[in-house]
Amino acid sequence: MTYVVVNAFNPKLSIDILTLKPEDLEARMDKTPLEIVSSQQKYTSRLLVLVEAGGIGNNSEIAEAVDTVTRMSRQAPEGQPVAYGVFAERAVFTKGFFANPAERETAINAVREEASSLGKRVAMYDALHQALQLFGPHQPGDALLLVGFPYDDKSHHSAGDVEKEFLATGTRFMAMLREPLSHVSRDFQYNSHAPEKRMFDELPFETGGAHTSFDAHFFGWGWRGYKLGIKIPDGQRKSKSAKWKLQFRGAAADIFRKSHLYFPEHLPPCTVPSSEERSALNQ
């Protein structure tokens, strides 16, 4: 059995689809059907919020965006484990994930106080590499929300390094632009920063995440999905590179024909169900 968190969203109406049942979905690996044996909408999953700190002191719109995301990180639902980090030339993080709101607020406040002392350059890839280390062993639904800009001028790690780490760990990558893209900001007039832009566009799709312009509603997107329990037939997972597909079926395929499902290209490894997951299976 493997567990994976997926989302359903109607982009035209900008609403999450929250009424799906297991029978509304069908999964396949190659040409083999995969059985969806459980679906949970109330689940716990870890979220690490990583915010680019550069420019906070001299741009009020950037400062407001950062303050909004920081406040939402503090006020995330009780019981949901949240970690928080800020970065520029270097990065600083909370010491782990906090599900208790009071403990979370104290930890985030301590990190936020360091935002103005992290250097003037931007090491986004290095910060993402460090952030992934906080997760440790994979848990279903693990997600990293990057609130920043597709720009790096300092990192020792590359876009390829970070992409491989996300795919290897099974962590969902969610990207939210801290500010609108502009060809006249920073050094974009003579450096396209194509690898950074490609990562913002493609890595969310590969990992089951999403990307958007600045939108406060997007913050809790990872918790507004479905935690699916999927049974993989013996011998079906022939290689780690085997991809799977998830789509609407039956009446749902017609009702939600203009909606999208967000799921990782690769299923995570099989795990032993937790007591909560076993309860869902027996319902």
C-alpha cells in the first residue's frame, strides 16, 4: 500500500473540488489499473514555508507579502505541522515542525527577526537544499511552499541538484511569486535566469504541487486535498522510474471536465498503514 496526497481544482472558477469519492477517480500504472482503497480529506501533512527575505526593507509591497505569509504560517490550523524559513545569501529555519500554534509562533518569530541580516545576494537553490533536510524520512503529503522569485546568484547547488532531491524525497514543490515578474528588475536584462524559471514552472507539475502568483488562499492548498491509499499489484513497480496516471471517471469525468488533478509523476514507496489509515480502510 502506498499513500499519496492529491488535489482537485477548477482553475476557471478558482475553487477546490472537495466532493470527490474514490469511485470518482481511476489510477493506472502503465496499462495496469491500480485500486484506490481509501480516501481521506482530514489528514495531517507537513508544510515547510520558505520565504525570500531580500528587498523587505525597501519595498513595501514585498514587505506586505512576506508579512502576510509569515502571519498565515503562525496561524496555520492547530495540529498541522509547519516549519518556517527565510533566506537571502544564507538561510535560517525553525528547529523542526510545530503543530502547536503557541510553540509555532515563538519559533517563527525568532526566525523572522533574522530576516534583515542574511546578506544581499540570493542563494535560492542552497536554501531549498537545506529546507529539504528538515523533513527527514518521507511522510505522505510533505510539501514545501517557496514564496520568492525565480532568481539565484549565489548558490553552490544547481537547479538540477534541487530537482533531483525533490523527486528522490517525494516532497511536493509549491511556488508562489512574492512579486510580479519583471524584465527590468535585478539583472534580468542580460541574464534570463532560465533554469530558475523552468524550475518554478515544471517542478511543481513533476512533484504534484502547483505554482501561482501571490495569492493568500493558496497557502493552505496542500491541506485541501485527498490522501489516497493505493494498492499496487505485486511486481507492478518494476522500477523507480515507473510513472502512474490519475484521472476522473464515470459521471465525475463529465462534471469536472474543466478541472485539473494535481498528483506527483511517481508514486512514493509502499508503507505500513498507520492506525488512522487503517481506520479509514475499514470504513
